[in-house]
Amino acid sequence: MRKKISIGATVVIALLCSLATFQATFLYLQNRFEQRYLSNALEEVRLGGKTGSQDTAQSGGSGSTGESDFIDRVTAKLSEVDGLFRRYYIGELDDDLLIDCVLDGYIIGTGDDYGAYYNTAEFEDFMNDLEGEVAGIGVNVIYNTDYKCIEVLNVIPDSPALEAGVEPGDLIWTVGDERELVADLGYYPAIGKLRGEIGTWAIFSVLRGEDYADEVDFRIQRARVTEITVMSHVYAVDESIGVIRVTGFDAGTPGQFAEAVEDLRKAGCDKLIIDLRYNPGGELNSIVAVLDYILPEGPIVRIMDADGNQVDAYYSEASELDMPMAVVVNSSTASAAELFTSAVKDYKKATIVGTVTYGKGCMQTTVPLSDNSAVSITYRMYNPPFSENYHGIGVIPDVEVELDEALADKNIYKITDEEDNQLAAAAASFGN
């Protein structure tokens, strides 16, 4: 069965269809990344919520006797506990928060590592993420450990930040009306103060110029902006090589990827290094479209049920990207990014360089509930075109290279081409 997916496909929240997508697993991975990889964080300042993408399906239950007995037991016990708190607790109870916590607790109790509950606001944010559009000011940022500030990595085109004059390299050092120091707040709390709803105002100050001696204040109205998930440049060590960094896969990624390839070709590059380090994954339509652009005719991904039976598959057309390629990965390359890695490896389209990837080869379905909240449930496995599933194992590189120990504490986005030994190993894979 041959199936093609439109790059611009949308999810219809109705009783009409189910759209298969990957979960980027950001909810599950966020604590892991914050604790272990804060110095390598890349974040877009936007409306908060869970990122990634998944399938959308119709909700419904079987209403079996076992389910009914379980619900009766839960209802009775929860009612008893709730009654005690409302009788004795000296604080105030937030009913909506309690409901969210109960459902979060249920998901945790199932043991589904990639399951999630989205309240109504979170689910709305999540659906917006599917289309690669978010609410915010429009900058990609990282944490600058030297100055304990938020550093602007780049400014998104046609964004409020660009119009206001925010520049790459700016250090955001205070946030909010009270000009709280990022160094005192911490990175993620400060990011939280930059995020907000469309039409509200982000207030912050930046340092720029020689020795960061100049201070500029900003008051920027938040709007909807298109995420930038693809960044590219000519490799500084060898101008025949182009480097494309993909930070995630959403609806905008395929177009951005193709544009990056063409720009690098125009710059004289005839070889590509695709950097997927710290890429947590993304949406199925997106990864299929990018791989269709790269791969020759044949399967891209095989969808398997719990019994190991193939229930679906997606295919590439005959046209392909005819350039020597290498792909750089690490232990935080996950989900759809691993499918990319394993697919180009299966077709021998690229040499894989770096360290063993994260190891997520399962899919989730996101089911809307009656109040426009939703739950995400792991329900399928996805296999590479020809090789075995890598869930819990990861994709093993062709050339295993650890990042130099001297660079371990340096943000990945601040490492230069000249000092990046993993990029150097990828470049060396092309030969003379």
C-alpha cells in the first residue's frame, strides 16, 4: 500500500479521521534535558505548553464491567478524600488544578512513559504547535552560562522581535515589569516570564555591544510566529560542505529544509552534514516529507501494532537528493530524529557519526475529550524502512565519536566549526 502525506496536512478534531503523528516526547524528556543538558538548551520564546506532535483520534470507551468497577472504586475513594480536605484543610482548593493533577497522576500510574494529559489550554497550544506556529515574540534563545543570561541565538523573520530591533547575540538579563535578574530567577522561570498570550506584552532588557556595555529596554507585544526549526551555514573548515542543523520536525520543517539545501548549493556546497544533536523528534507528516525529499523510491516508515503486525506504511517517490551526506547524532537525538537517522542509514544515503541515539521507536495517539482537553496514549511502534525497531536501544552510528571532553560544558550552539570534533569526523567521512 502506497501512502503520501501532504506537508500542510492539518488535524481535524472531530469524529471524522485520525492523523498519525509522532510524539516529540518533550514532556517526558524536559526534566532530563534540564538536569543534564541545560547548557545545550535551545528554546523558542513562545506561549508555554507541551511541544511535539502525535496522532489525533476519536475518544470513547468500551464500558466493560471491569472498567465500571474501577471507576466506582476511584470515585468512592476520591470523594472520601475530597470531602476530608474540604472539611479540614485550612488552605484554598483550586478545582481545575486538582482535576489536572488527578489526571496527570493517572497517566503516571499507567506506566506509559510517553503518555500525557493536556488540559484545554495546553491542548490548544499543542494543536498550534502541529502547524509550526506559536505565540511569542519570535526569538530562539540559549542559556549563556558565562553571563547567566538568556542569549538570543537568532530572530525569526516577520516576528515582533525583529520589528522591535532585537538582535542575535543580545543578552536578556532582566525580565518583567519589576526588572528581575535572569541570574536570580534562573533560566526556565525567566523564560516563563517572556512567554504569554497573543496581544500581551513581553518586557525585558538586553545587553549588547562591546563588552555588553550597552543596555536596551524592550516592550514587545506577543503575536503568532512561525517556528524556525532549520538553521544552516557553510562549514568554516571546508567551504564545499554545508551544515544543516534541524532542532525539531514540525509542519514548517520540510520547506525550511529544502530552502536550506538550495541556499547551500548556491553558496557552492556539494556535500551536506545534517546535525540532529539534541533534536527530540516531531510530527510524522513532517519527517515523512523531509525523508521523501532525500530518499529514492521505497518505504520510509512501517507502522506496527502491539502484536508486531504491520498496519500501515509510508513511501518515498523516485526523486531524491543526490548529494553526499553525513548525519551527526547524540544520546539526545530522539523519536522522529531517530527515524530520520535510521532511514538514511538503511538506504546508505549518509554516514552516521556521533554517539548512540536515545531509543524511542513508539507512537502515541492523542484523543480529544469532551471538554476539549486530551490524553496521549502509546499505541503503535514505528519501524525504519528495512531494519529492526530501535526502541530502548537507539541507532548505532557508523562512526562512533564522543564530543571532546573539553567541550562538555559548552553550549552546543556556541561550539565553533573549528573546535567541533564530531562535525570534523562527519566531514572526514566524505574522504578527499
